[in-house]
Amino acid sequence: MPTTQRALRPSAGNETLGGVPEILYFDLQSRGRGQAVRLLLEDAQIAYDDTRYSFQEYPEWRETGLVELNRVKTVPVVKLNEKNLTQSYAILRYFAKILKSYDGKTPEEQYWVDALCDIVSDCKLQTRKKPLADSSTADEGHLPAEYMLAAQTIQNQRVHPYPPEYGSYFSSGFFLLKPSHEIFDYYVSLMSLPGRFESQIMDQNLLNYAHRRDGPMPWTEMTYTWTTTWPTEKEYEMGAASLHEKWWRDDMPDLSTKLRGMWLKERWEMEGFHRGREEA
């Protein structure tokens, strides 16, 4: 049987939406980050009923219950005001318009929101592939029907070119992955084979072996402006969206004091916000 739990308390946002929405989706063992619609409602502090179906009960419900809510039989479905809302991006844009938030206050801001969303969507489509045949994986688990992994070539020292040079080894600090039970089982099969990959940096080397350039599921280089490793002020000034570093460490003299100060400021603001919310 599916489980239903009320998340958060009704707020002014619920009044704006006209009620408490119910989200019907998979049980991904997460509250917000597992699914974009939940994340928006969590951020907007809007109460919702969270109905989850296990992967075991989903196939039967898909044919007997979901088909009555959505003829194309896809999730999530959001029930609100006697309407059944479908398609994640459409739901997000619909809520953003009603809440008059998240989608920009001017036509130009709305354009940039849509443009950034489409960049992510395009990246997902461009990097989704079917595995290549490879006899060297005969002793490993079954390859998934399709996969997606995009990342950036890792930089090994503070002084490095940016845009980075094209290489064969990527950082697991920032990557785009399509999760599935199939690919999880494949990763687990690799872990059961001693010496199949260097385990010193466990997750990173596992992923680099599974998605090696000459293997059945080669990884794709993402646009360099998404991130950088061993960052400096140069990458920040050139528009890098994220700077991958251990900013909390004070024993790394080559860290930029300017960038570290920016990180500390954001951290303190974030912690203060959440502590204030918890104590309110």
C-alpha cells in the first residue's frame, strides 16, 4: 500500500495555491531533493501531502490507478483543486506563475529562467546513451539499458588552464548522472571484483572505471563553465558556476583568501537562515 504523510504546515503559500497539493510519486527515500516539485514546495514552505508508491507496487498501480489520473501513465501527478497536474517542468512553471516567484519578475528574467532550465534539459538529452558492446565486461554485472554521466576533466594543481584541457579522468565533486536500479546494480558488481579499480578514492575511481573513455559507457565532458577543481579567482572571474574546494581548511596557503571569505559569508548566512527557521 502507498504511504501518505503531510509535509510542513499550511501557510500563506497554500492559500495562494488554493489548498494543499498531493504529490503522487515513487518512494525515493527523500523528502525534497529526490524530486523537483517537492523541492519547490519545501523551499516555498508550502504544505503538501506526500503519497509514495514503492517500486514493487508501482507496476500494478500504473495500469489500474495511474492511468485514470494521467493517460500517458507517467509520474509525478499532483492533485490540487480537483485537477490532476502532470509533467514536472509544466507543474513547476505553473506553481511559479501562481506564486509569482521563481520564474522572474520581468519578461527578461523569465527568459533567463527558461533558458537555464533548457540548458539542463538539453544536457540530459545529449548525454543519455546506450552502452557499447564490450567483451571485457563479461565477468561484471549486466549493463543498464541506457546511462548518462557528464563531468569535467579534473585539474591536478592550482595553476592550470581554464577552460581546462580535455582528459580521461574526471572529478566526482560535480557531475550529472541518471540514477537507476540497473546502474546501481552494475556499480555494486564492480565493487565485488578485487582490484578492478583503484579504491583509494573510492567513489571517484569507481565511476571513472565504469565510465572510462574506452569502456562500454564512456563519460561526456560537460561545458567547462559549470565547475572547476583547484579553483582560483581566475575561474570565478571567468564565470565558473561552482568552485570545488575544501574551503573550510585553513592549512592550505594557496587558497584564495578572497574566495574563502566569500564562502564563509555564504555559509554563515545559510546557517543563520536555517537556525532562525528552526527557532521560529
